[in-house]
Amino acid sequence: MNTVDVLAFGAHPDDVELGCGGTLAKLARQGFRVGIVDLTKGEMASRGTVEERYEESEAARKILGAVVRRNLQIPDAGISLTEEHQNRVIRVVREYQPALVFLPYFDDRHPDHKHASQLITEACFYSGLGKILPELPPHRPNRLVYYPMTYEFTPSFVVDITEEFDIKRQALEAYRSQFFNPQWPGKQTFVSSRWFMEAVEFKARHYGWLAGVKYAEPFYIRESLALTDIFDALVKNRM
């Protein structure tokens, strides 16, 4: 069975681990089929080769419990709203038929994250139109869920990842060429510094504090969220 319940998109390998890794691990532990799609191979990164990034991303997939990981091989620093790039996303959405899609927030410091967000948002809509790529059955996800990278936002909701934070950390540590690693011979970068990894934990603690849990990840959705179990959803959050 190729279909998944959740498909998480990132502009580069390691983006989904940073933005929603704890939530993906939680969903996988709850029995949902989780898939990951990297738009690019991250070939413009200052550290690590494409081959190393692939091995690292596959190791991270296994740690998170995702059942599949694909790379669409769109050029790094070259994500654009072309028909070719749009169709690559449409094809993978129709192949895996996710109910939920996680994707980067549409405003960010890195242009690739902004362009990826717009490309995925539009492709998920067009994926439901049968006259586009008519050889493939149309499919439109039920919901797009945006995760932050650098710029923060007022979240629509947060997910308690207290029990999954160590899994998120291990998935990030799988990227030995990218994040803090004193044994790596490459040059120091913004994301390879010790304080960057400390900031990952600080951010999770911050959003956890807002909701009365230890660690949490924030998300934004454009539509209103209808609660079915109102009491259970509300009493678990601190006022």
C-alpha cells in the first residue's frame, strides 16, 4: 500500500525534522502512516555532500517512524512556481493521497522556504482538479498544516511532543554534517553552532510552556478548527 495518512514536505532534507519532527513521530507512534517529501537535495548547503545528506535523511526517516521518504530533485535555491515543479508535487500528492499535508509557513527568512510553501499550497489545490495530469486520479488533501522554520507566528494550535522530543533530537542528530558536531571537519555555519541546537529546545520549551506541557510544536492553519470533543481538548490546556 503506497498511500499515507500524513505527508510532510520540506524544501531541504532536515526541514521537516526541525519544523514538525516531534509531531510526525507522535503520529507514527499512534499508528498513522507518515511520509516525507524533500523538494531539493540540499546541494547548495555549506556543509555535507548530496550523498551524505541522503544517508542522513534516510536515517532520520527511520528514527521518526516514517514509512517513506522521497526527493523531488528540484534545484536547491531554484524552487519556483513553474508547471514542471507544480506537476512534480501534484504527482506525489496523488500517489500517496494524504489526508494531512505539513509544509513550511509562507513567510520565512530563507527564500526556498517561502517558495516551497507557495508551490506546495497551490499544487495541493490543483491536485484536486481532474483536468490537470488527467492520467492520474485527482486527490486534494483535507487540510494543510504550516510549521515554522525561522520566523515565528501566533499558532492556531500546538502539539504536545513531550514524549517525542528525544526522538526529534535524535532525528536532528542524524544530520551529522549539518548540525552541531565537533567531530565534523567542515566550516562553522548558522545551523551547525551549539546555540542553534539549544534554540531548538528553547523553542519547544517556549511553546510547551504556553500550553502547560514541557515541549510542544506550533502550527498554523488558515481555516477555523472545529472541535468535536470540546471538553477534553480544552481542559488539558492551562489558562
